[in-house]
Amino acid sequence: MRFFLVSVLLCAASGIIAGDEKLFEKLSFQEAQAKAEKENKVIFIDFYTTWCGPCKMLDRSTFKDPKVISWLREKTVPIKIDAEIEVDLARKYKVNGYPALVFIKSDGTAMHTLMGFKTSSALLADAQTILSGKDPMADEKNKLSEKKGEDPSARMKYAKLLVKEGKYAEALEEYLWCYDKGHLEKPAFYGVRGSFLLSDIVRLGYNYPPAREALEKRRDAFMAKLKEGETSMELASDYANLNRTMGESDQTLTFFDSLSTDNEMRQALAKSVFPLLLKKKRYADILATNDLSSGVERIFALFERMEEDRQKNESRMPSEEVARLQAKYTIHAGSEYYQVYLGLKKKQEAAVLAQRILSLDQGAETYHELARNAYLSGQADETNLEQARKAHELSEGKDCEIIGSYARLLNHLDHKKQALALVNEAMPRFKKDRETKLLQECLAVLKGKEEGGK
């Protein structure tokens, strides 16, 4: 559960981290094809995006492993492709998630695609299988089929392979077993059950509607129990997680608001509705259902426990990667409480918390988290403007999200001309649709359209 809380932040990471120059060649796809044909090799493409956390994990660990570098340079022509720039190429090879590690023959024929973060040993094992002409998915499926038994993690992996084969009904059966019984067989699976598993089922529902219908049926059953007066943290969490994953969190908030202030279930739902109340800036309701100081202490206590686990090497990820993610989760969660304190005009508590957060890290992302949450609170001051300026300085003006937050804070504190100049100067440097849209939205705010920060 601890590492689940960290890993959900992976996709929120920002900034560009280049792959190890010792591994990847600076070639276009056409140039890589020509070289692969000449040297009788295959092409290995790492399709990535600048915001993809697992992509950065590969760059920081797997792609720096000398064994990986040596093997891939010997057997393949390895190149990196930003999927948001080479959109047509990514579409051609059916890239719909990141990272996507695609093996391609020199004539352009796709051989196999590996999805997600891979350790050095896993990548090399799969790569060797692919180049031998075999399907690593088939081998893995056979192994999982034999050992899945009552192991929810194995059955979940097995279901994913069934999805890739288009066997949706069989996959759903496996997924639902994991959801209904997996946490009973293995309590440690509970965190995965309420997050990654639900996400997998929702994605399956895009192609196979019975998957979403199955989740709706379970959500409605939980709702019935709640209305009957059953109170438990697990029931409240299950109901809220289903709504969240299906994009219907407003249902959770509607039920919360229907409860009287002395209803036990209102308190049981407090943790689940915290992000919903935060988004709507309902700080008084957060205060009424949460002990803020205890919440902050839980965040930092979790950081300490995760650090103990890291030192015991209880994670599959590289130790330095785990340490980075531990701090990232703590900074993100702590900064949300920072917003609440400011929204409640508890500036002294906010200042103490900010210093505590900065004691973990003083990088651009940390200063940005504080500045952004201060802006969202509507109570930002010059201290927060300095946080945004510091984030901008540390990022060297290369992060459009930081630029957007800095400009909004400048505008909020009556420095509109400076804010407009900042964004207008930045616009030509950012080419991607997502970045351009973000800066255009920022300009619209600066020019007077309504937005939540002020």
C-alpha cells in the first residue's frame, strides 16, 4: 500500500530527462531503418513522453545498466522517440501507453511491444525471447496459467494478457475474481484492488461494455449498504474508489453532503472526499471532518516508514528511485494540506508546514507545489510569489506548468504586465499541443476570464 501511494504519482512527473547517450543513437526512424538493414539488426524504439514517470525511471536506471547498453547496442539500433512529436509513427505502431518499447524489423514490420517500466533483467529476458522469434507474452501466459491459483497478483497479470489477445470475457472473469476475492486471499492486495485493478477494468470497459456494467453493479450494491446504515472505512473506500475510477466522484460528494454532520458515515468518508472538497475549496468542511495536524503527521510518518522499507531494500525499484518517489509523494500530499491551511487563513501553521516540506527537497517541483497550492487557496501572498519565482529559476524557464503558475501568482498580486510579458515570451519556446494549450489558458486568465485562483 505504501508504494502504491508513491507510484500513483509517477504519471504526474514533469520535465525532460534524456536517455543515456551511451545507449540511444541520435537517428531518425528512416536513418535507423537504413542502419538496421545494413548491419542486419532490428530497431529498438523507446516511445516516451516528457511527462511520463515510468519513462524517466527507465532513463535513470535500466537504460544506464552496462549490460542493457551492451546487449541492445550489439543486437539492435536503439533510438528514442517522443510520441507527442512523432505522432504518426506512434500511431502506426499502435502506441497507446508509455513507455512503449517496440522491436521493429528493418523493413518496418513490428515484432513485439513491451509496455511499462522494465528492470534490467526483465528487459533483457524479454528482448532475447523476441529476437529469437518467440512471443514473451505466450511464455508468460503459460507460466501464469499454471501458477495463478488464488494469487490475485498473478491472476491480474493473466487477465492483462487475455485482454491483449482480445479474450475480453475471460479477462473480465479474472479481474472480477481479483476485485471480489483477491484482498480476502491476500490483504496486501487491497491497495492495488482500489487503484490499478479498477483502472484496468475501466479500460477494458471501453472495448467491452460488460466490464463497466460489472463495476456499476458493485458500486450500486455498496451504495445500498451505505443507505441502510452500514458503516465501515472499507465500504466507504470501496464506494468512493469505484466512483473515482469511473469518473463519477460527484456521486460520492453528493452522498457525503446528504449526511447529517453527526452521521458516522460522514466521518468514514472524510478521507475519500478530501480531494473532492479540496478541489471545490471547501476548506471549512475539510476542517470539520479532518484533524489537520494528525493528517500532516500521518504523511510524514508514512515517509519515515517508506524510508525504513527502502533501506531494507523491500522494493523492486532502484533504491534511489524509491527515495525520490517517497519524497515526491510526501511533498505532494503535504502541499495539499498547505493549501488547506492557507484557505483557512492559518498562516502560521502553513509556514511551519512549508519549511517541513522544503526540508525534504528544495528543487523546482517542490517550490512549484507550494506556490501552486497557495494560488489555488486564494490566499497567496508575496512569500508564495517568491516560491514561484524560485521554481521558475530552478527550472531555467523550461517548464510551462511552472511558468503558468508563476504568471497566475504575478497577476493575483497585481503584477499583470509582468505576468503577460512572462507568458508571451515563453509561448514561442513551447511547440506541443498540450504545452501551447496550457499557456493559452493562462493568457485567458490574465486577460480577465474567470478562474478559481482569485
